[in-house]
Amino acid sequence: MHPLADWTVEQLISLVVCVTGIVTLIEALRRYSRGDRDRQAAHAAEQQVMTDKLDSISDMSRETRDTVREMSRQLTEHSRELARIETRIEDHDRRLAAIEGRCDSRSAAGTD
């Protein structure tokens, strides 16, 4: 006699439902793992793009910082040069005033 011959219809239906459930579960896990791999690959690609963008921003930031430092150095040099020029102009103004004073005193002495 066949071993399934003693089973009732309810038992056979339960067996079919259990087997179907197991097959469905296995298929769902397989799809999930495939989808998970696809999601992981997409996430990795997205992370790489983000990393590349951050590297680019970091490079631009460094370049900007270096430019600001150079401009600050040039500004300091220009300030020093401006101070030197202003000092020289003040000296020239004093000398010119002294020369004008002497010229004025000679011309005033000559008209008397």
C-alpha cells in the first residue's frame, strides 16, 4: 500500500499548503537577497559619487584657503609699502615746506 493512501484529504491539503509556503518563502528570500545585492550596489555607487563630490569640495576648500592666505600676505605687504610711501611723502612735504619757507624769506628780504 502507498504511504499517502492512509492520509485524509485535510492532511493532504495541509501538506500542499506547507510545501507551497516553504517554496514561496524560499523564492521570496532569493528575490530579497538579489534585490538586497542590487540595493547594496546602488548604495555603494551612490556613496562613491558622494565621496567624489566631497573630495572635490575639499580640494576647492583647500584652494580657496590657500588663495585667501596669499591675498592676506599680499595685503600685509601692500600695507607696509603704503606706510613707507606715506612716510616718504611726509618727508618730502616737510622738505618742500622748508624750501618754500626759505624761498619766501629770501623773496621777502629782497623786496625790502
